[in-house]
Amino acid sequence: MQSNADSWIEEQKGPHTILPFLFSDIGYEVWTCNNRGVFDYASHLLLNPTEDYDYWDYNWHVMNEEDLSMMMHMVYNHQWAPEGVTMKKQVTYVGLQSAAWMMLDALAEYEDYILNILGKAIFLAPTTWMDLPGPSFADPIMQQIRNLRPPFVGGEDWPKRRAEICDQAENAELCAHPFMAEDLKFPLATREWEHIQQQAEAKRF
């Protein structure tokens, strides 16, 4: 189950309404995965996510090529079953929103490899076409977004950090941009937003 692991469990009305638990109850071995950049799991051998720009120097395609394929490989090779029970080896993938189009991209690029592992894919609210409000990719505000340091928005400390940015009069227009929304719970790299904006303007993902 791919998105942010917490998003599958938070704000639910009990275990009988939570999809991972429902799958587990009917006999599935369930893995929940985190996209790159989720702060609770942001450790890196060499880079600090709050200080090093290179930590955020990636895009959706890199996440598909390096992260998604490795997650699928790991789940496929670490399935467990009680003694005497035969485990179905192929993986069922459930992706929410951006995690759905990550799999679509992976299938387009690495179809033979993914199909050897994937039994079925279930997409919930898949984002395959976008029409975003706000400035175009060439707008000066996009340059302000690119210049943000650290080069991401959202996360646990975002309300405080956003207030510091938006207290500056010259950032008034920037702070009205949807990318700078106050309630961004999960971090989003500025480079990711550049790619999202490009995809929206091209009317394709």
C-alpha cells in the first residue's frame, strides 16, 4: 500500500474501517510504504533533509525508478506464510492519488520487470490529469519557490516556518500560492512542485 504510511491509518473510525486492517483480516500480508521525503522516515546516510539541497534533488521519475521498484522487489522477496500455507507470490499494489500514477509511470517504463512481480494494481483517486490554479511555470513566483531554503514546504514545523516567510511583505504574492498552503501536513520538495506544474500545463502526467 503506497502513499504515506500514516495516511492509511489516521483519522479513521476504528480498525474495521481501515483498509490495511481489512486486508489483513481476510488473510493478506500487508506492507505500508512511505514516499521519499516523509519526515518521520527521512534518515539518510550522508545528507540532512533540513540543510542539504541535494537531499531534495529528485523527481517523480526517480522515485518510480529507484524507490517504487525497490519496494516492490523487497515485498516480493520477503513474503511470510505460516507453516503449511502456500503464499501467492505476486504482489497486489494499492496506490492512493500520486502513488497511483507512480505505478502507471513504472509500468510504462519497466513493464516487464514490474509485471513479473505485480498481480494486480488498485488505484484510489488516481491523479492522471491535473489543472492547477496559480502562476505558470515561467512566472516569477516559481523562481521564488525554487529559491526557498530548505527547498521544501510542509511537514511538522511548516506553520512556524511559513509564518516567518509570510511575515515579509515582499512574499505576499508567494504566500497566496497553493504551494504555500498553511495546512501542508507532509513535506513536498520545491522540485516536485516544478514537475507537477509542468505536467499540469502540458495536460498530462
